[in-house]
Amino acid sequence: MSSPSDRPDTPGGGSPTPGAPSGQPSADVYTEILASKEFQELRSRYRRFVFPVTGGALAFYFTYVLLAAYSPGFMGEVITGSITVGLVFGLLQFVMVFAITTFYVRFARTVLDPAAAQIRDHHERSGAGA
Amino acid sequence: MTFVPMAAEATGSPALNIAIFSAFVGVTLFFVIRASRTNTNAAQMYTGGAAFSGRQNGIAISGDYLSAASFLGIAGAIAIYGYDGFLYSIGFLVAWLVALLLVAELLRNTGRFTMADVLAFRMQERPVRMAAATSTLAVSFFYLLAQMAGAGGLVALLLNITNSTGQAVVIAIVGALMVAYVLIGGMKGTTYVQIIKAALLIAGASLMTVWVLARSGFDFSGLLADGAAAGASLEPGKQYGLTGTTKLDFVSLSIALVLGTAGLPHILMRFYTVPTSTEARRSVVWAIWLIGLFYLLTLVLGYGAAALVGSETILASPGGANSAAPLLAYELGGTVLLGVISAVAFATILAVVAGLTITASASFAHDIYANVIHRGNPPEGAEVKVARRAAVAIGAVAIAGGIAANGQNIAFLVALAFAVAASANLPTILYSLFWKRFNTRGCLWSIYGGLTICLVLIFFSPAVSGTETSMFAGADWSWFPLRNPGLISIPASFLLGWLGTITSKEHLEAKASEMEVRSLTGLGAHREVAEH
């Protein structure tokens, strides 16, 4: 990769973000990290968590939406008093959001953060020195 | 307005309402002025130097997100339509999972000020920034319209100003005030306003919820029964179940709601006000708990308003559906509680408008002025100057638009803003974070294509013309049957992003690798606090 400054209209040119102030790792370092076993492991664990969980959550949400739109009788069925199936289904969406949030935070803290910190420390120490 | 004696009486103490609201303005101005001492460079202006903690930012995010649409709009929708109103809050909440799991941390690690930073990281900078800034301004404009329109409606109830000139003056005052906040305090001052407002809003809603439950002997099921008897249906379909088209419209709305949040520029920008991606995650977690809690409260408030005030009475009051929460406050605690709750609602509008203004002005100054026009090297100090002028211009546009849109349904206008955000922004954000092959043409097709399709469909929808409730009720040029375009425009934008990418020969995999490493590890991410 050439440096951004001699290609003003290509990726990253002039932007404060990738404008790589001195002391930031160079592009070669990133290619190297990307290929490393540690990074591949981090990426795959991240994706194996977030893709299915996001997909599942959206599937549950749209099931709920479609039932509300096309099966109002079922959603209006009374369970007890004035508590209907639809209300419970709706409140379960809240439970799902809170549960996934809690799970993800724990997963990120115990799995993602240490792995990311290890990669970061290793490369910020070895020469790049931010 | 003579048809509902109670509502006329409810506005009985404008002096008290003004006093409570002035107190809020006084307190927030104090913090804003205190914050102004450090508001000198672009980083301070846009992100408060990225010095906020995750908790502070999370509270501020909930302050930014819980707009007048959430408070007045959802409570009103539940009070009148019952169950169908509840669906809004569920869509608004589930949407946060997309932001938490896929966007917040990665975005914090790869950008600095605006959404465009992330796209420009790996694609041709100037066209991509121009596109992202255009969609940022479009989304902010729709969102601003909704808030300003809400301000006008609220004033009708709060200060008993029923003529449109008087309401226009108040909208102008609100606009001028929020521009002042942004100019004086920058992002730091705006954030303090959001935090104070979020605390007031959640405290006020909690108080009313407990009060409503106490009135019904803490019998939630009984409260629902009373609400249902007064018109708020327990079964879905009262609003959207009428015909096949309205059902499809409901599905379209729910797609826009759940995918819109992670594309809202003023929410995305908040992720840059914290120093690290871990703090960005913490922000979202705080925001999710607060927002979820608040939406549970609105369920009680909505059915409570139906049970205690009555759906018909609310609908016939000067503010229409939007006045459910204020009328409920009056029913519970008389003029004092009405004053407090109305001031909170007003503060809500003010704070959200300030957040939108700073986002739109940052996008204009940072993306268009500094990076597109001056190719990343603007004259010393000019970027902040441009951002300030842009804030004034955006304020003027918001005031004019708000006066024009006065009386429109707030929740509906916000849903359109969500549709625009989900169509123009979300596909490019997800593609650039997760798809290596994604390139400049895909990005441009997705943003401009999604934006154009979305706006065209809105323009030819029954929301704009052809029905009694349209913006232009007297004319009819509609041919698109749905009021919300998300069902068509969001998949179309994803498709265009893919199509544009594979038909372009541009390969940016090397830059994509760098972005991927940075986004997941935080290597090389900007940390203003550490650097200065």
C-alpha cells in the first residue's frame, strides 16, 4: 500500500482517521495480524455469536409482528383476567432484549475483550508503539 | 378550542407551566455555559473530546432516543388504538440489538466524528463522504420536522396558544434556544442537556406509572380491562388490521423501526463521545435498560390514559393523540403535575432537536466542508466556524419546516425518518463492516438509491396526498399504497449495494483487512483523552 498522501482521492486520503499519525501500525502489520491465528479465532468467535443471535432475535420479532398483523384473534386470546397472548408475547420481546444484552456483555467481557487486548498489546509494544 | 371543557381547563395555568419550563432552561443553560470553556476545537465541538463515560453516554443516548414520539406519540397511540401502539415501542427497543451486536463497538473503533468516517476508511473518500452527508442531512431533516411539529402541538395544550401565529412564534423560540445550546456548549453541553432531560423524563414517567397503578389498586389486569372498555383495544388490529393494505403497511413499518435505529446519524455520533469501544458497549447497555424500562412505563401510561381520561376525550382535545400523557398528568395531579410533565415533554423536544442539530452541522462541516471541499486540509479553525454557521442554518430550516409541519402526527413523521435511515444508511454500514468486497460504487448505489426510492415512495404515498389525513388532503397524486416505504426501499437498498459492488472492478480488500483488524481489536483507534 502506498501512503494515503500520494493518492488524494482514494481510500482514506486526507481523513483524520486513517491519516496514520506517526506511531500507528502500518498496513503490512494489519495484513499480518489478519492472517494470525489469534485474530482469526477472535473474528470467528465474534461472528459465531452475533450473526445467529441477531438472526434469531429478528426472527422472533418478525414472528411476533406477523402474528399481530395476520392472526389478531390468537393474539387477543385471554390467558387470565385481561392478560392476553399478545401482551405476553410482547413482554417476551422485552425479556429477549434484556437477556441477549446480558449474555452478550458477559461473552464480550470474558471472550472478546481479552483476545482483542492481547492482539493490541502485542502489536502496540512490538515496534509500532502508539 | 371549545369542544372539551376539561382540556381547556387543563391549560389553566400557563404561568406555572412557563415557570417550570424556564427552570429547566436555566439549569441546562448553566451546564451548557460551563461546558463552553472547553468548546474550542472540532473534536470538542463534535464529540466533547470523547471524554464521557459509558454510563453518562448511555443516559444521554436514551435522552436522544426517547423523543417526543416515544413519550407523547406512543402513550397516545396506546391510549387510542390500544395494542397497536404497543408495537411501536417493541420495534424501537428490539432495534437496539442490531446496534449493540453489530454496529456500536466496530463503529467506535473505525471512526472519529461522523458516520462517513467509517465509509471513507476503505472507499473513495470524497464521493462516499458526500453521499453519507447527504443522507445524514435527509434523516436529520425528517426527524427535526417531527420534533418541531410536536413542539407546536404541545404548545397548544401547554400555554393555551391556539392560533397558528402564536404557535409559530413558540416554535421559533424553541429553535433559537436549541441553536444557542449547540453554539455555546457543543457536544459536551448538548450531552449534559440530554442527561438531565433523560433523568427528568424517566422520573416523571415512573411517578405517573406508580400513580396510575395506585389508582387502580395495583391491579394491572384490571387497568387493562378499564382501558379496553374506554377504547384502547387489547387485541391487535384496531389501527392496522382494517384491510390487507394496512396489514402490509404495519409489516413495512415494523421493518423500518427495527432496522432504522442503527442507521440514525445522531445516535451513531454518540458512540464517538466515549474513549473506547468497551465504553461504547457500556453506553448501549445502559441505553437499552433505560429505554426498555421507559417503554414498559408507556404501556401503563397508555392504558392508564384510556382508562382514566378516555380515548374519545383524548382524541377530541387540542393536541389530539399526542396529548394523552399531559391529560393523564392533569387527571392525576392537577395543574402542578400537568405543568411538570408538559415541561418534561418540552425539554424532551428541545434536547432531541439540539442533538440532531449538532449531528447535521458536524456532518456538513466535517464531511462536506473539510473533507470534500478542502480535501481534509481546511484553513486553521475554519471547520468549527463552518459547523457553527451550519447549526444556525439548520436551526432556521428546522423552524421553517416545523411551522409548515405543525399539526402532523409525530410518531408517523419519526417512522418516516427511521425508514430513510434504514434505507440510506444501514445497508452501507453493515456492508462496510462485514463484507470485504464492498466498494465505492456499491456504497453510492446503496445510499443514493435507497434514499431516492424511499423519498419517491413517500411522496407518492397516501401519507402525502389522497386521503383525509394526508399532508395535502385536497389533492391526490398517490399511487404507492403503503404509508411507510420500508418494505420496498430497505431490501432495494441492500440489493443495490450488492449489485453496485459486483459490477464494479474496484477491489479494496487490503484496506478492508485493515478496517477489519481495527474494528475488532481497537488497534489505532482515536482516543482523544489519551492524546491531548
